[in-house]
Amino acid sequence: MPTLLDTKRGKTIRQVRTLKNIKQQTVAEKLNMTQQNYSELENGNIEITDERLVKIAEILEVSPEIFDTFDEKNVFNNTFHD
């Protein structure tokens, strides 16, 4: 049964995938699942196993830890100091 962590990870997976301009269908095919099921995963309606999380990270070319630490404020409110 999906948990709140699955919901958070699903949202983050969607954000990272969108930022990288990768379609749901592309990730779904690489996971051997339908686009509809993959959409359910991103919506937090399907449990995201550690194995699946690692595979998604490989597909998106990121570290699996990003799905637990990602904060969109760091992307959109990035400030640089000289």
C-alpha cells in the first residue's frame, strides 16, 4: 500500500522528469510498465520500491537520494554570491 513517502517521491520524480524534459512514456517503457501505471506512480498511488527508485534514478540520470532531498526552492530561488 502506498505511503506518504511514496506520494512525496512521486511528486519529486515528476518534477525532476519535467525539468529534464523527459516524457512519462519514455520512463514507463524503460520500467516495462504502461504510461497509465507510471502516471499512477508519480501521483503516489503505487508503492515505489527501493529497487524501482534506483531504476528511475538511473533513467533520469540522478542520484536516488535526490527523491528524498529535492527542494524546488533550491532550483527556482537560487541565489549566487560573489
